[in-house]
Amino acid sequence: MDNQRLMELIAGIRSGQVSTEDALHRLKKLPFEDLGYAKVDHHRCLRNGAPEVIYCAGKTVEQVKGIVGRMTPHHRNILATRADSRIYEGILTITEDCRYYEDARIVVVQPKAVEAIGRIAVVCAGTSDIPVAEEAAVTAATLGNRVDRLYDVGVAGLHRLLDSCDELFKANVAVVIAGMEGALASVVGGLVSCPVIGVPTSVGYGASFGGIAALLSMLNSCASGVSVVNIDNGFGAGYQASLINKMAAAIRGHQP
């Protein structure tokens, strides 16, 4: 149950349109609902401002369907991450009110347009990094942020990044996605005055060690203001960027 629905419930009780028994029935599954294989945290939207996110990897289609089925009466803009086509088709049997972002591997269940505020730059080094970049971008956009995508601007052709500086400098936070040696995060960190969230990817040849080389490079960045999430964690970066952007936008009065 999100804040709006909770306020509507309180107003209904106050006006007499909702009985105390009905209100108790609606609230009894807070703070969570036990499905046996999952404890669905309906209270998270009230605490954090966004519903619990369904991480689909490692879950069966039936488990995801069960969780979605219990969340849809209470929430909008439910994110199901690391979802393949089987997961999407399973969710469609629960509700057709959903959208699948194939590159991002995200299903947004019961999408609802929200005002996009502030500005987040999602910067990715190469085309192979786009799936992780899209995970970050779709997450941030669904959470109500204005997102600029700056793709294939890696350090192997630095002029491509410099050509995008006008957009980059408008951002309240930059999410920088790179594999190989992961140098792009340091370069962006040396250009901008906003926080930079580095996302190392598992893209690269053997000595990249599945993203560990990029992770260590970003952790050892000589540029100030660079923080780092785990390898391929586009969702975590997009969510963190949303928190930073909304704080900045609130201070600036929601100006772009």
C-alpha cells in the first residue's frame, strides 16, 4: 500500500465510507505477507517511497507470479529485475498491465507515469555495456527521474565523451558503466561537479576476470566523488542515483 492509497483509506475511515472492519482487513497484511517461499514487504513503499523490488534470478516463474499476484492489489510501478521472456510471459498471465524492457531485463508491473524531476546522466563506455546501462536507466526513470543516456563514449575514443559534455554537466548525478579496465568512471569523475556512481561490468577479455579488473580500477579512482556498486549492478546504481537526484532536485525546487 503506497502513501496515496493509505491516505485514501484514512479519509474513507474519517468520512465513514470505510468501516473499521474493512480498514483492518486492508491493513492486516502490513508490514509483510508470508507466502511460504517469500515474505512480501508491503510496508516498504511507506518506508522508502517505492514498492519492494522483485529480483527474478533464481526464482521460478510460479514464485514470481505468486509475488506479483499479491503485490498488484497494493502497488504501482512494481519492478521485476533480471527477468527473461519466460518471466515476462508468466507475469502476463497475472496482469496484462505491464511493460517488458528486454535490454534492461526489467518488467514494470502496473506502470504509472510519474513526474520526471532533476536529471541523471547514464553514461556507458561501449555497446556491450548497454544492458547494464539500461537496467540503471529504466530503474531511475520508473522511480520518477529525468534520465539522459550517453552511450558508447568510452575512453578508447575520448572525443565522443567530450562531445556530450553539455548534457553531462546538467546532471545532478552520473551513473558510469564500463567494463574492460573501467577507466571511464575516473574520467567522468574528473570532469563533473556532481556525484559519480561507477558500475563495473563483466564485459572484457580474460584478464578482466569477469569485471574484477574494472571493479578494482573504479575503487582505486584518483578522481574525487566516485563511489562504486557491485559488478553488473545497474539496478543498484539507478536506485542510488534516484535518491541523490531527488534530494538535489528538492533543494533546487524541482528545476531541471
